[in-house]
Amino acid sequence: MELLLETVALYSLKLAYETEGHSPILRDDPLMGSCDREVFGLLVRRGDLAGIQGEIGRCLDLALGAVGGVDSVLGRELGRLSADFGAVRTTEGLRGPADMLKSFLHDVL
């Protein structure tokens, strides 16, 4: 689960900040901040659903801005997927929505 969450965060930040011709954003990039595997691992072990959703939500908000906001085609879909992720009520329920986000963001990249 931690790797999946880190991947969603990484893809979101890549979409928001990575520019062609510049160094790619990698998992150990300082830009990842509190969105690394160890932080997500701690949040998962604690069962801190709000913390997980908050960190991923922050990254998804940046990605949403990068695709033109909720009024764009990509933005509407990302907004829907983000809402599905935010509506989950247990940490066990995060996997499906996180997989959908990862696939969507990967395709957009």
C-alpha cells in the first residue's frame, strides 16, 4: 500500500512540476516532502486515514491545477477519482481508488 500511495503522489507531482528538458522528479526528490514511502507506511500502520487522504489530496490538487482544473476534460475525471479516494472510510478501502488514480495519472503523463 505504501508504494502505491507514494506512486500516486509522485505521478501527481510529476504532472504538476516536471517540465520537458529538465531533470525528472524522482522518488528521492526534496519536492516529494512528506509524500514518501516511509511516511505513508507510518500513516498506514497508525490507521491515519485522514493523514493519508490529506497528503494525497494535496498532491492531487497540484495535479488538478496542471491539467486545467475541474472545467477541463482531464480535470473532471481527476476530480471524480480524487473524490472517490476522499470518500473512502477505511484504510483497507484505499487500494481500489488509489489504483485507479495511479493508472489515470500514469496515462496522462
